[in-house]
Amino acid sequence: MKTHFLTLFNIENRKKTLFYLLSSVVLVIASQIVGISDNPIGIAMIGVGVIWFYYSFVHIWKKSTNFVRLIFISLGLMLLEFLAINVLGWLEKMQYLNEGLLMGIFFLICIPMLLVGAFGAFSRPNPDNVTWKWGFIVGIIILAIGIILSPFFFIRNYHINHSILWSMSIVLIVCFPFVLVGMVFIRNHFKAKKRHEKVT
């Protein structure tokens, strides 16, 4: 861990690390100035700012495998959150749930981590390991989640705010990351398969 942080600020990586960190701070501050309540621009600013913040700590990773782990960690957190909501609902203990905390975990931790993982997995070298051998199945599952959730979030938000534009914005923020990550897995699966066929 100590070596990782020292590498972030060595001569080779210092400028990039500081750029990502400062950019994230500027975007988060700007989002607070313009406001994030019913404001897609403000929400986009804070979203990109948080993504930039996470990426500033992992941009030195050279292998896509590390970013794939980040994707699975994000999906695991989402699953735990989903299970917690349903278990407490089943036990009729919903008063113990903090909606603000749940929204914060989902939008400020899970979704940004998912996007950072997708970008890193897409842009880094792609080893032919078990992750990508199962990439097609995993990609289809994640892609299906994004597609299935889209109408649910659109209808739910349209009933709340009666705005097609705002509802579509929510769908893009929540569901598009799943679609993107699913496509990354599928793309890398076929890329690894083609490379394996060339070798054999």
C-alpha cells in the first residue's frame, strides 16, 4: 500500500495524479455551486468529479485484471446493499435504513467504481485469463441487469417528477454503467478468444 502511494507521486506519475485530484476537487466544488437538486448538470459534475477522484488513485495500474477486481467489488457492494434492503424489509425493520446513506453508497461509491473499472479494463492490456474466458457470460448478465433496470427506473422517476428528460437522465446515470461494463466484458472476451486462436 505504501509503495502504491509513493508510486502515485513519483516523478513519472506526479503530474497525472495531481491533475486528476485537482480536477475532481474543482468539479465537486462546481457541482455544489450550481446545485445538484433536480439539476442534471450539477449531478453530472459531481459524478465525473468522484470518478476522477477514484481514478487518480488507480491510474498507475497496468493490468486490466486489477480493474476487473474493482468491477466485482462494486457489484458486490451493490448486491450487499440490495440484500440488506430486502432482508430488513422482510423483517419489517425498514426504520433502520438510512436512505441518504444508501443513495450515497450507490451513487458515490458503487457507480463511480464500476465506471473506473470499466474504463481501466477497456484501456489496459488484456491477459487471456479465466476472467476473460468467462467474460461473455458475465458481460451478458451485467448487460441484462442494465437493460432490465432501465424501464423500472424510468417509470418510477416519471411518476415522481413527471419529466421525461429528468427520468432519462436518471436512467443514464444508474443503468448506463451496467450496459457499458457488460459491453467491456463481452468485447474483451472476443478479443481474448481471437488472440488465443492465433496462438494455437
